[in-house]
Amino acid sequence: MIESVHLRNYGKITDLQANSLGKINLIVGTNGCGKTFLLKSLYTAIKSVEELGRGDDVRNIVDILSERLRWCFQTKKLGDLVKKGTKEHLAFDMSCGAGKIISYTFSNSTEVKVNHVVCTHPPRNENSIFLPAKEVLSLYNIINEYSRIQKRFGFDSTYSDLIEALSIAPHRGKNYKVFSLARESLFKLLGGKADFDSKKNEWYYKEGSMKFPIGSASEGVKKLSILDRLLANGYLSRDSVIFIDELESALHPRAISEFIKLIAEMAEQMNIQFFISTHSYHVVKSLHLVAVKKNIPTPFISFEKDEENNAVYKVADLRDEVPDNPIILESIRIFEEEMELAFQ
């Protein structure tokens, strides 16, 4: 499990250090403050460790990480990731406990390869995945053609990694109990699901015995069907790490609540770690309630912008409190505005 991370001069992030990360970690903040940079920095690091030494791949960690950074952040020059206006290096440090670390640093003049990398993390057999805010099933073949075949920028590697994982057919036979229960819950919630026709090489929506074009499915159905597929085909397993950008995207509040309950079950029973970004008050409050009821430490990283437009942050534990943050403060502002109108 990722236990701590320290970013310096990374995109809009000047200096961020988060220790004692938990199985569920929530990231909130205003637009453009660094939430996605944090998620993608963690994702590229853990995926690099997972690719290291896998199968017949003979690449070293420098080559793997360098390519991961370029394709995930869609940049032809890695130096462009360094915070603008600084002469200092970008630096990343991630610890997974027991001496397992991966760290790197580079300057704004760096082109395509990170030269200063330290990795004491052994090769990792588990798979991690990034669930982007935009749905991918309707664009499955386009993403595959553009990213994996033509090797062009346009869809970052979180998308191409996801469609590669989705291309694996579901296993037949016994699955983890918690995964089976999660899939049952998803099916009851959705009433149908998206599935893949390998002969036609396209996704479709299935409700009972009827099949419909994937465009007929709601965005929420497509989003949750992705999780169902990854639970069914064995891509996810015990100790996987799942990154979810804007969990609330395209989901009804009831679906959000049920999704969060599933996340808590998978975190507790399968030791799966989650990093979730959100703009939603509903997500914050739902995770707070789950953290309190189940007594789950839930680190809460809140980003804001200072007077110079730099990203600043604070860390709390949702199990203990819901601290002031941009989402809560805006909710309070709307409530106060409503009260003013009521008493006019």
C-alpha cells in the first residue's frame, strides 16, 4: 500500500507532503489546483513498478518511468511538468513501507528521460487502474486506434491502460467472494450492464435478454459497468490500487452512496487502496459517514489557491472531522444565500 508521498514543484504543486495514507484517500479542491497531477503522479509511479520485470520486459525503471510520465501527462518534454517560474527541480518521493520507495527528480530542461531515479520497490504482481472522469466504452475503438496503434497523443495513458484492461474476457469459475457480492450489488443498482462483443469488437448494453447499442446506456451505467468488468476478468485483485477521478461524474446520488459502500467493502476485505478526487459535497459527506461508522482512517487532502494562485493544501482525517474546504464553504455560502432570501 502507498503509505506516503512528497511532491515538490510538480505542475502547480509547490510542496505537498502526505503521510499515513490510508486504504481510502479523498482529494478535493478547486479546478486547476493540482488534484489530477497528484493522482497521475502516484499512478505513473505504481504502474512503473508493476511493469518492472514483468514477463519478458527487459526495460529498466528509468525507461519505464520516463515513458509512463510522457504518455500519462501527454508532454513531449518532461521538463514542462516542472512548476513554472521556479529554477528548482521537480521532485517526487513515494513510500510503500518496509523500505519500498520510488523517487525521482528532474529539471525544466529535461527532454524525454528521467535521469535521477531511485527505486527499492521490488517488482509488483498486482494491477492498478485509473478510472478517468470521462467514459471510455463509446470511444473504445477510437482510443485503441489513436493511442495504442498510431501511438499519438490525444488520450492519455490512463485511457489506453483502461481499455487494455477491459479487453480481457471475464473468467469462468470461482471469484473472490467480495468481488462476486460487489458485482451482484452493481447489477441490482443498474438493472443492466454493458458488455463486450468480441466478434464485432464493440460494447453493447444488456438489460435482461435485450441488447442495445452502447450509446443507449446512461453514462452512470457505463461507468459502473467498467468496474464490474474489471472485477470479473481478474484484472483487479487483492492489493490493487484504484484511482478514481471525479467519482461523482455521471452518477445519481443514490448510485454514489452505493458505490462508496462497495469501495469500503473492497478496501476492508481485499486490501485494495483507493485514491479518489471529487467536487461533490455528497461524496465528501458519504465518505465521512462510512469512515465514522466503520472506523476507517480516511485521509482527506484539500487543495486551495493562495493569493498568488499557487496550490496550497491541508490534510485531515474524515474519520475525525470534515474540515473547511472549498466544497463545504461553497455549500455554506449557498445555504446562507437561501436563508437571506427566505427572511427578506
